[in-house]
Amino acid sequence: MTAATAPRDRDEPSDAALLAGIAAGDHGSFASLVERYQARFFAVARRMLGDGGEAEDAVQTALLRIFRSAADYRDEWRGSTWLYRVLTNVCIDLWRKRPRGRAAVLEPHVQATTPAADRLDVDRALARLAPEARAILLLCYVEELSYGEIAAVRGISVNTVKTQLARAKRAMRRHLSEVNR
Amino acid sequence: MTPRTDDVSLRGLLNPPAPPGFTERTIRAVRERNARGDLALRFDIAASSSGVARLRPGTGQTAADTLRARALAGQAREELAEYLRGLRSFFTVPVDLSAVAPFQRSVLDATATIPFGEVRSYRWIAERIGSAKAVRAVGTALGHNPVSIVVPCHRVLRTDGSLGGYALGLELKTRLLGLERETPALVGTDITRTVCRHGCSDEQRFSERHRVVFSSLREARAAGYRACRRCRPTDA
């Protein structure tokens, strides 16, 4: 079970309540939000941008945006929807701005079929996906968001989510089978 | 609805833990970056009827002979203020480089093609203008850039990634590069499903929560967005 689906203590404030706290200038609310989302945000950012300092930079930039514009949040959406939108916006923008030739996440080659080697294969396959497809795949399989939520996060239709996911999964399978050949 | 989970092993592989000390580091970094505030710079601007000819940090003076020149200086001032607040990723005000010598002109023209938020090397500029050996001369030409920021010589670094020089000081160069990393370049609006260059007046009508960032126009189109007719974004 991932953090996204972990049951939450009843006394814990909702994401929306934390965002309202941040908007009111409460630093404790911000610390709680960081605690709650950091691992999930880092998982997405690392898979979008690789292991270097960029993932951490992306999470910080996203949280800075959330800190500054929490007052802009409206409860027509779930709090997490808006949070993931800010994060994917930052990751996709940073990907666009990377120096050429670093578009692919290159990591040291590991021999044998250990879990570490599997993970590297997955990283390489992921790095070859276009950033939009990669973000959608991660929101679906790492964060376990529903199609409807992913559509709201990325401001696209549910049909586009399904098309992008199907295409991304096909590409991933193709890349992985190339690696294992 | 929970998505289908036919790739259970994939999910396990995709989910690494955050590194140790991440929470404290993140909260500290966000507080520090937030406290930094906007870059408060005033500019001395000289414009002709065909564009901005000189632009330097100063006391806010304007030198412009004609009505049109005054309007262009005003436009430059407004766009600079938006740029420094992270509200704009491009300039529409024209520049007037007619007083600039041909070699420097070609260096500045090549520099103007470096996309917002990206960096290139002095060597890249030299090769681009067909003078691969003139790397040092490129540095000198950029050092005398009369229209800083609008012609983005701060986006030019040494080949090894170190900062190189900057006529307005390396601290400002670092701040500008940081600002451009934080500011998105290509932004869609989920209400109109239109994608704009960040800072377009069509985009600025909508609040932060309606904005969706894309990595390219091609990707935006694949997601069902159309290019704004006002700011006309393109892919390099």
C-alpha cells in the first residue's frame, strides 16, 4: 500500500484545512503538509527528473509555489489534486529547461537481474517517455490517482488520460523487452 | 475509481523513499527562498522609434525623443517589472541594435535565440555565428551588451557550467538564472484549453490554479490544447 491510500488518523486535518492554514500564514500547517507529501512528491520528481539534485529542487520549488499561492486554492477540487498539479507543472517545466543531451536519465549500469537492475531498466524506459506521458503514468501507478483525478491534475479529459496511459504502457513494455532481449 | 493494477511489480519499483533529512531541508529551503523576495531593480532606458537601444540598472530614467520611443521605453519597463516578478517569460518590446558593430550584433542575435530558462555556452554562440575560435571575443561582446536581460546574455555560461562573467555582477546573474528556473515557460489554461507563452495577456487573466504547464507545444496539442493566437508559442 502506498502513502496515497494509507488510512489517515481521524484527528489529522484535511489537505484543504492545511492549505487554509498556510494561506493564513501558519507555519505549522506548512510543516504538516510537507511531512504528509514529501515522500510522494519526491517519488514523482525523482522519476521525472532522475537522481541528481534536480528532484529535490523540483519538490522545493513546488512547495514554495504552494506556500505562496495557498490562498488561490478552491475546494471545488480535492487538496491533493491541486498539490499534484503544482508538482507536475514544476517537474515538466524543469524537464523542458534541461541542458540538451541530458534528456535521458543515465545511471550506472548494473549487471544481473537483481531488483536494482530491474529498477534501472524501469528508470531507463521511463526516461524515454515524453514528460506528459511520464507524469500521467506516475500519477496512476505510483500515486494511484483515479483517471478522473489525473484528468483534473493535468487539466485534460479522461479520454486523453486513457490514451496517454495506453501509449505510455505500450512504450514502456517495448523499452523493457528491448532491455531484456 | 482505482486504476487497474495489472502492473503491480512496476509500482513497487517506481516508489523510492525520500532521502534522510529531506523534510527539515525542504522546509528550511522554502523559507529561505520565500524570504528572498522579488528582485527590486530600477532601470535607465534609452529607446528610439524602432526599439530599446540601452537598458541598465539605474535610477529609473528614460531617454526617448519621440512619442513612439517613449511608448517603447514604457513597454520595456512594464515587461521588465513582470519578468522580475516571475510573471513573464518573454519580451515583445523590439530592440534597436543599429549602433552595435556587426560582430557584436551577430553575437547578440544568437544570444536572443536562447530559450527562457535554458543556458548555452560561450562556445555554442561562437560556433553558431561561424567563428568557432572567437570564444573570448564572444565573452567581450556579451560584456558590452547594451540591452541586458532583454537580450539574455545571463543565459550564457562557460562550457564546464561555471558562471563566466556578467557586466551587472555575478550575483545578479545567479539570481536571474534562479528566477528563470522557478518561472514556467509554456502555460496552458484549463478553462479555455489554450496554451500561451508565460506572460501573455490571455494567460494572465486566469489564476494560478487554472494553469497547466507543458514541456512543448507538441505535447500541449496532444493533450487537447491549442496555441494562443496572441502570443503564438512555437517549438524550437
